[in-house]
Amino acid sequence: MAGHPDTSPLNPTERPLLSPTEPEQVRTFLPQVDFQLDDLDADEERYLDFYRQVAVREDMLVPLAEHHTPDGAHSYYVLFDRTVTWGHPGMPQVLAVHLQRDREKRTFTFDQAPLPLPAMAQSWLIHRGCPHDAIALKPELGPPPADEATRALERRLTRDGDHYAIGYSYTQDAPDDMVTVVALRALDERAPSPFRVIVEEVDTDTWTHTLREGGFDTVGGALQWCDDRLTGEAEPLPPVRPAATAVRSVGVAQTPAPRPPGRSR
């Protein structure tokens, strides 16, 4: 989900991160990530680990959001990984990265997680110490929310990242059906609708996206709905059952395990 890095609104034709067929001149406008690791190579093995897991594709990572503490000790990144569209079908296209630097020892530590939605990457970083209001997505880098329901659900996903764990996700970036489905399991067994499905759809005509949530009593029902949506046969999402008492809402606690559509077919 990215486009031109300046502050002007995106033209609907500028969609380089969502479509690998966009002209090269459009892609050259994308901002580049800087991990600021110059001279922090005292621990050679860790440096190589970071290169293998993250930096090997640095020129294909687009920073959708980032925050650096004033002392430079911590950096938090929400990155769009442009290499994924040519990889295994369905893999998450968003990468969350947390860097911790020790300049005296000339080394660093890092943690990273591929996640299906930017809001989930934000949540992952917030629960690792990033200030909530410091990791907002750059509005010029993707299709904006289409409605208040989408904005509200994204706020909940960002805030409550330790109440649900991802069991399955699939990202489909076909030009005629850009959709991501995520199946979540409640960590609290008493939660209503213990299995949730989050679905993000991009409208390429209006260049906006919607996010919706459904509730399921069984994991089989949640996964079947995901399969049906990916094959174009899904019924409307069932509503989340109301809680008898106040229960905090959907979030993300760990990385997903993507699999191709047609799981039960």
C-alpha cells in the first residue's frame, strides 16, 4: 500500500505497492528505508542474521510508518515488502521491525514479524515500547479508509494487540480482487465469538479500502469463511456476539501462518 512520498494525495493511477505491473517511473517515487546501522557491526553474527532476515531486501522495503527515539536507541518500522508479491502465494506483505542499538558496544539487537495488515504491525510495535501516537501510517502511501467503520476497527486492532492470536492469513493482490483475510483466536476462552475473521478489501475504482470483522464459534467456521471469500463464494460475515460484560476487542499477538486458498477443497 504505497505511492508517491510527498504530501500530495495519491492519484488513483499511482498504486505501485498493490500492483506489480505498475510502470517503473511510478515505483521510483517510493521512499526508502534507512536502518541506521552504520558502524554497528561489532557482533558479526547478529549483523549477518539481520541481513539474512531483513536487510537483504532493503531496497524493496517501503516505510509506511517509522519512529526513532530521541537518543537513537530504538527504531520502529512498519514496512511494505514488495518482494512478497512474487513469492509464495498468500504470504503477509507487511513487516514490523524493532531495532535496539548500543552505540558504545557498536552492536544492536532486533526483532521482526511479517503481519497481514498495517494495523497489526502497529500493534506489534506498540506492545514492544513504541508510543501509540508515534507510529501513524503515512497517509500518502496507500488507499485511505473508505468509512468510519474501517477507521474504528483499525484503531481497535492497533490498540488491543494482546487479546487475539493469528491462526491463519492470506493476502491476495490480484488486480480484480485485492483482499486480505485473517482468522484470529481469542486468548480469553470466555470471550464471545472466540474466533474472529478480519477482511480487508481494496476498491480499485475509488482507491479506498474497507475493513470488516465477523464472529465465529468454531475455528472450522472461521477458516471456511476465509476459503469461501477467496473463491468468491462467501456469505456476509456473521456479527460478533455481544459480551455479557465488557470485553476488549480484536488484536494481534503473534505472526500468522499463511496457507493457500481452497484449504477444505
